[in-house]
Amino acid sequence: MTADLGIDSLDDKQFADEVNRLNKEVANGMDNYVRLPEKDGFVILRFLPKLKNKPFFVACRVHRLGVYPNSKTVFCTRKLTPTPRGPKWIPTQQDHDCPICVKYNALWEQTKKMTNMNEIEKVKTLARSIKPAERYYYNVIVRQQLNTKTKTLETNVGPKIYSCPKQVHEIVMQSITGSEVSGRRKLGDIANTVTGRDFRLVKQIKGGAYPDYGQSSFEDVSPLGTEEQVKSWVTSYHDLEAIPIMLGIDEIRKILANFLDGDAEKAEGVNAAAPAASKSATSKVESKVDDDLDGVLDSDWDTALKNIGVQ
């Protein structure tokens, strides 16, 4: 009967090439990012210099709805914006605020009007489950890593994207400017090609589950690399601004509604297990690179530091 309708059966062998292609895309996307130790350990990174007319880092917030592997990650539409009271996460347009942030704030306001402690805790738990988390993206070189395919030790690998939590971002910023509160001394331009410093990213699992990076710190002054290496790296930066994939407000509302209805499977967000591969900035940078690097690197930290927001 199906033959009369022109229906053909699916042969899994027909789709083997397509499966391989998709697997390679995911693998390549993940390979663009710094791999951290699964448990306690450390990685030595070098933050790459800021390029002229390009950000040193890109800041964003994400909402992770649900529990892995069914969790969905949605980039928050609020932007880190300079205000008279310092940088704040605010809507780019008042009528296009992030629906998840609106709900998150409303839930906490709701608890102020409640009296039943059990019900208050339920609402607080729901609020925490949609809480925005800050992420900061940097271009870095990994000084040493194990190649999982060849099982060989590689050095000076990159540029890679370091997806940085707020705790580490604060360490980086405070190390540049100095901080009386944390006691960190001012190191200045930690990304300078000659007088910059490698960064020892230390990961410790505390409380049985959550990673802590508080022991991370910068090493002694050292050169970034040879002139040939530096030229190669600065022409291969990842386009950090292309990483956050912004969904439409209506789509975010739908994802949130499905999550609140208890059906995380319907929340069609961006899966956190497969970060998007960023575009290379090679074509934009190569035209600026001649015999020296002064035309590419941005050493005007006084200007750059005005845009740093550590809350």
C-alpha cells in the first residue's frame, strides 16, 4: 500500500555522513573553548591583548532552566551598561526586558508578601532555578594541554575562548587595577606582549559539588611569545561578540512558560552542552598587521578600564 503512495523507507546508512558532519561541528565548537579539569586542578592561561576597536572581553548573563541533560540555557537580553551609579545590567529597551529576569524579580517580591515559611521557600527555590548567571568571554592561549585525540602534550594552544565565571573575572579586573578590598596589588596590563603575565587558573571542588576559583592568580612577568607566534595569534582571535545567541522576546516567553509548566523538554533554548563556535576575526585583523604589532594591539588601558564592570 505504501508503495502506491510513493513512500520510501528510511535507511540509517543514508544518514551516516550527516551524523558525522554534525558530530564534527559540535566537536569543533567545543574545541574552541578552554577545557578545565573535571575535579581539582589547574590550567595556565595567557589572556591575549586587546585589539583596537574590539573588546578585551564580552560580558553576558545566562539563565539555565532545568537540570542537565535536559537543561536549557538562554542568553539574557539585559546588557551591562554604564550608569551614574556604575555599570548595571539593564534592559536595552524598556518594552523589551528579559522575561526571565522580570519573573525572577517578581518571585522575590512575591515572597515579601507571604507568611507561610514553607510556601516562601518553594517560591525562593523556583526563583533560584531561573537566576541569571554572569559569564565573561576572553581570547586566551593555553600554555599546556593534553590533546585528547593524539594523547600528546601540546604547548601554547589557541587562541581559545575562555568562558569565565564572575569570580575569576573579578580576580582579573582587580589584578589590573589593584583592590584595597581584596588586597590584590596593581599589576597593570596583564595582557601586554612583553610585560604581561600568565594566569594560573586553580579549580577546587568545595561542598561536594561547586567549583571555587579563589586561589587563582597571575604569575611573574613573562613575554607572550615570539614575534611570529604573537602575529599568528592576534590574526586568529575569536569574535567574542558573536558568542551570545539572542532569542526573541516572544520565544523566551514561550521557553519560560514551558519550564514553569514543568515541561523542560519543550523549552527550545540553546543547549548548554554545545557552545556555539565563534567566528574568527582573522579577515578583519590581517589587513592591519604589517611588520609590527602597534597597529593592532590596544594599550590604552585608561580608556578600557572605564568599561569594566565588577559588581
